[in-house]
Amino acid sequence: MFGVVPSVVLGGIATLIVVGVTAVAAPKLRTLNLDPRLHPAELVAAGEDPSL
């Protein structure tokens, strides 16, 4: 339809637009830390092994 190069360029632009909209719509995501090692008490309460 477009070719390889235009598809890659448009895909990259679309990705940047999605990231920008998400950053504006949900700014708390920028500071979200998903590292489970930082919250071992929550893992123990849930019955999981915090040493993983």
C-alpha cells in the first residue's frame, strides 16, 4: 500500500503521537515504578515470595 519506508516512518510517528497523548492524559504513569522488589511487604501479604 505505502511501501516499507513510508510504513516505518508513519509507524514511528504514530508511536510518538500515542506516547505524547498518553503522557499528557495520564502524567502519573511517568512516575510509576513497577519493580516488585521495592514493595516486599505487599508481596508477603499476597502470599508471594519477595526474594524473586
